[in-house]
Amino acid sequence: MGGDGISETALPNAETPIVRDKFIDFIRAFSLLVVVAWHWVFTIIVWRSDGPHASNPIGFTKGLFIATWLFQVMPLFFFVGGYAHTEAWNAGHRKGKFKTPVGFAWSRANQLARPALALAFGWWLIGSVAVALWDIDGIPQAVKLILSPLWFILVYLLLILMFPLTRWLHERYGLLVIIWGVGIAVLVDVVRFTQGISWVGWINMVVVWATCHQLGYFWPQLVNTTKQTAWALMWAGLFALAGMVGSEIYPGSMVGVPGEKFSNMAPPTITLLALLLFQAGVALLIRPWVLNKLETSHRWATMNDVINRFSLPLFLFHSTGMALWAAFGYFVLHNKQVREPTLYWWLGRPFAFIGPLLLTLPVIFVLGRQYVKPSRK
């Protein structure tokens, strides 16, 4: 892993066509699908005096936090995003679409910001009208819950805008940037937990996710190295994660759990960097098998293409569909409110995505068709 960043074979030239990494597309699609499915299937909506609040079964089920070590995929998504942005910049620059990294970053950020801002404004307007005309209780909290997944888009937008700087740092300093990122994140946690300065933890909202993104610039080198490197990353991340959680300094769950002393996600802690190493190692290990499936199975290739085409509108509107389904169940079906998982609740998990999906698809059809990507086939 030299200071030059991307290997020579990964750099495009006038004669060499750019070949997309299908595995990167697969990981991005899989990651977003996991996030959406997790929200639909494992969110418990608790209705309080000020409106709906989100809970989950992790705090009620012993040992279930282990599932988040595989299914909290935000570190992995930001990681592959680092390489995906490099790939997109190389392709666009080669075709003359982007003259500078700044122009590229602004174009990409604009493409993502417009639908996110439209969604946020739309729900703000609906909430304001509902409160003004009908004085419905709980509307502000409901709007806040629906828009809460947009934190991810805000962070992703920041990473895109930082692309000219992070790319320059990678080309100039290489692996040192990763070391600095990890070191700063550790120091932030030390100050936060030993000195009781809670606000300093929000520095890691940038540092942790930017470090995940920065590691993605090394994707070509990681792919071309031996399988031993993948195993080393996986075990290093797993041991570090187990040690930090076992110390009882950090919660075991990689998502927020009501009742925990704090969340590893808000603001992010260094456990997420350990999780990144673990997941990056697993990704490298399964890559040959996944690529074989994508090349030989029409079903896998079609699934990968469809999810990538619908990824942005699905992510944007999945919480809207979930909110409509929750409101339908609460006000129309008069479903009994669940505050903690029961046997009946667990038995219904395999079918819990059906209602939100059925109500999300029309929303995408009406409001999100322009954000569906064309097929790459």
C-alpha cells in the first residue's frame, strides 16, 4: 500500500476501457437492502403522548446484539463508497465530464442532495399543515422519525464534498491517513469518556466515517493481495471489537438500543472502525464466490441490477412507507401496541416487510421514478 493510492492497473487511460467492479455494486445494493429490511422488520413503534418512538428487540433479547456485528453495514457502505467515488471520478474524467475533483464532488453532491431536500421539505410542509389545521398530537415527532434515516445521506454528502481533499491526502500520504484517522478517533473517545466531555464525541461523526471512506481508496490493493490479508483484517477487527465490548466500556450493539448508557452510533465510537476491519475482511473473503454468482447466475445478476437501480428511491421513501403502514395498523386496524418482542411478534418477522413494501412502492412510483437509475445491462 504505497503513497500513490491507486495502483497503475486501476488508473484509466485513453485506450483502456473502465470496467466496473460488480462486487462493489453488489455490496452497495446489499448494504442498503439490509438497512431497509432492518428498519421494516425489527423496528418496534411505541406510541407515547408526544407521538411515535422507535425501539428494537436487541435490548430485550440476550445476545442479540451480535447480529448487529453483521447487519450494521454503514461502515461497509462508506468503505466501498470510497472506491466507488474514485471509480466514478476516473470514468467521468476520462470522458471529459469532470475537469476537476471539485467539479466531480459538486455534481455528485447535487444529485444526492436534491431528492433528500425535497423529501425533507415535503414532510416538513405536511407536518406544518397538519399541526396548523387540525392540531394533531404527535405530528412533529412522527415527521422527525420518518426523516431520521436522512442522517446517513447528510454524512454521505459531506464525504462526497470532501472527496477532493481526501483523494489528495490519499495520494500524498497513503496509509498514514488511515493511521491518523484511527488515532484521532481513539483520542476523541479517550477525552469523551475519561474527561466527561460528551460534545467532543461528535467530532467522530466526521472522523470515523471519513476513515471508513478513506480505507475504500485502498480497494484495488486489497483485492490484489493474498487471502491471508483478508483473514488478518477479519480477525483483527473481530478481536478488537470483542475486546472493546468485553471491557464493558462500550455497548455490545452497533445500533442504538433504548436503555443503554450510550449508543455506538450517535456519535460513532471506535468500535465502528473495528467493525469495519471485520466486515472488510469478510467482504474480501466472499468476493470470489459472489463474483462467480454474478457472472454465472441470471437471477443474481438481475437482483443486483434491480436493487442498484432502485437503491436511492427505496432508501429515501422506505421510512415513509413504514410510517404509513404503522399509522394504518394503529388507527385503522387498531393493532395492539407492542412495547417489547413477544412470541407472536417474532413469528411475524418473516412477513413484517410486506406491509411497508406495499405502501413504499406506490410512493416511489408517484414521487421517486426520476431517481431510478437506468439498467446497466
